[in-house]
Amino acid sequence: MVYYGIFGRNFQQRLSKLKANSMAKSNLRLDTRRALKDGTYPVQICVGYGTNIYLATGIFLKPDEWDATAKQCIGKGARKINNVLQLLLMQVNNRILELREKGMWQKLTPPQLRQMLANMELDAPTVGVPTLGAMFKKVIDTKTGGTKMLFEQTLKKVNLYCGDADTVHFNDINKTWIIGFQNSMPRLCVNSRAMHLRNLRNVVNFAVDEGITQSYAFRNFHIPTEETAMRVLPIDKLRLMMGLQLSKVDSEYRDMFLLIIYLVGINMKDLANLTPADYFDGRIEYRRAKTGKLYSIKVEPEAAAIIERYKGKKHLLSPFDRYKSHTNYLTHLNEGLRKIGPIEVDANGKPKYTKNHLPIMKPIEKEITSYWGRYSWATYAADLDIPKDTISEALGHVHGSKITGVYIKFSRDKIDEANRKVIDYILGKANRPG
């Protein structure tokens, strides 16, 4: 009657459907099991449909103020109290109809039903639903190597932004939330932020595929990126690095960087995965972890000397015998490369040392990583006018048309010749054309 306008014109017709089912009718009751200190008891809504759910109304009455048969208040202010109770009861019945018509009623657990009936503003339950943090961890478990590490870094960024990803549900993630996450990383470059946003989108996609959520805020969100500059160590800086007198540890880091270049810009994970069995007849043969493509690289004398110097047992190279994962070693390698440089001197020309008697070096390149070796090989090859298709084939990139690429089998002699030219150029045995 007076309340029907709140729920729509068809509410009375819909409510009659509930009354037709004896188990559907929700009722009111006075819970006399637990009395408050003032002698009153809570009035509850007993949810129908065979559930065992009782919802609080926020109203408390004494036994003599409640008619158990009529299920209504008979005490002081009864009319006002009963109006409130009937309104709450109709809200619950209307919510039940809504959930049944959407096909949600049979799918939700009792705790989820309780939440949906107690909070009319929810579009979907959060009780028992995997959180953003839980889904992140599930996705991370499917990743390996560097990709896994990047997703772990993204989860840390999310936790810094929202406090705890385990408290965030996918229905909480909208365009505003995503923009806030993006803006929470002001010190990162555009592409680094884009990487974290893509990882977050990957987790949201996973949740959608798993049926966890239908909410997809990335539908109307564009992830901004910018063209990445190739990170190349100039040839003069590389030659300077090669001529330095370094400690045993720093010499190892330098040698690993040089080996990456000498082996045609080999990927760090692939270098770590090499075993002694992959090195035979003067060549290293392996399948790249990222693409599965078979590689055969001629080991030039400069590379052979480094391999012999760091001969491993389980792995081709001993550094990877020492570390549980190549990513652990990669962290130390990159940190070490960024410190390598000439020893600093004081005003009197004397070398500077730390309190631990270690030489203080002036870094040649503060941003360098192992991946620069791959870009550097390609750049040096281009400087030597080595054909683009040869460079692309050496690095495992697609060259030319995908169709013609099927019919073109590059001779490994071309790549071997190109690599020898690059190494000679590094060693100053060959000059840049022109």
C-alpha cells in the first residue's frame, strides 16, 4: 500500500508469488533465547525458502510487548514499530524475489545470502569471494622466472596503494580505482606503470574467466605507453669496462655481460639454463625458453675463455650452480654492473676506499642491466652494416613477411660471420664502415 511505491507497481503481484510458496514466506519473531540487561529481546526476520537465516531489525522488545501469533508489537508505540518492521520485511521479500529472478538464489552460500539480504546496496556478495590479493597469488603461481617476479612486484605496488589487496574485491575496482593506482606510482616511467597496469588487467581477466566477477573496469580504460629507447652501452664505454682492474666478484659480473654479447645477445634465462651437454663441437645448442626456437651458436675463442673460467657442474656456468634461481643471480649481476667503473681518486690522486677497504668506483653506466648486452650486440651489428634480416634472425625476431619467412632458411654461417665481426669490432680489430 503506502510502501508499494518504493518497490514498484508490480511489487504486490511479485509478493503474491512468495505467499504461494509456504516455505517462501519470511516472518518476524522475538528471539527469546538471549535477553539484554534491560530485559528486552531482539526482533528478527526469519528468512524463508527453507533457509536458517535470521536478520536483525535493530528493534528490541519485552515478551509482553510482542504478540507471537500475530507477529507484531503490542506495546507502547506499536503502530510506528510495526510499520518499520513491515517495511523491513517487505524489503527482504523484495530482495529475495530479485535474487531468484536473477538466478543467484540457488548459487549463493548461506553466508552470502545473509550478506545480500542485510545489505541492499550490494550487487554481488563479497563473503567467500576471492579477493584481488588471492587472485593475484593464484595467477603468480602460474608464472615462472622473470614474469613471476614482475607480477610479484605489481602485487607489492597494489598493496602500497590500497593497504591490503586481500581486502579488495573485484566489484570495488572501477575506472576511478585504476586511475588512482596508476597515479600512485609517480616516480615510475610511463612504460613501467603500463607494465603494472597490464599485470593488474591480467589478474582481472583471470577472475572474469573463472566466473569470479563480471565487473570489468578496463573496458573503458586505455593503458598509456611510450616508445622505449634501446638501452645500448656505447662501444667506448664497453671497451673502458673491459680494460678495468676489478675484484674477483666484479670481474665475474663483467665477464657475464661480455658473454651475453659474445653469444649473440643470449637471453639471461637461456644462459642460466645451459648445461655442459648443450656445449659440444664448438657450438652451444639450445631451445629458447620464451619461444621454443632452436638456436645454434658458434662459441668464439673469447666466449670459450669465459666459459672455461666459470665452468659449472650442473649448469654450464658456475654462477648458476650457486643460486637457486637465475632471477636471484640476475639481481646481484645488475647491481654489480651498475657499480663498475674507474676507481675514484682524491685531491692528491690517491684511490678512494670504503671503510671496508673496497675501492670506490665511478660507475660507467648507472642504468645498465644484463639485457643491455642483447641490445648492444644488435646495435654494434647495425653499425657494421650487417643486414637487418641477419640481425633479426640472430636475435630470434621475425624478419620480412611471415609467409616468406617459412620458406627462408637462414644459413647459420651468416650469423656466425656477423658475430665474429661484432666481436672484432668490440676488440678494436675492425673499424666501423665509413
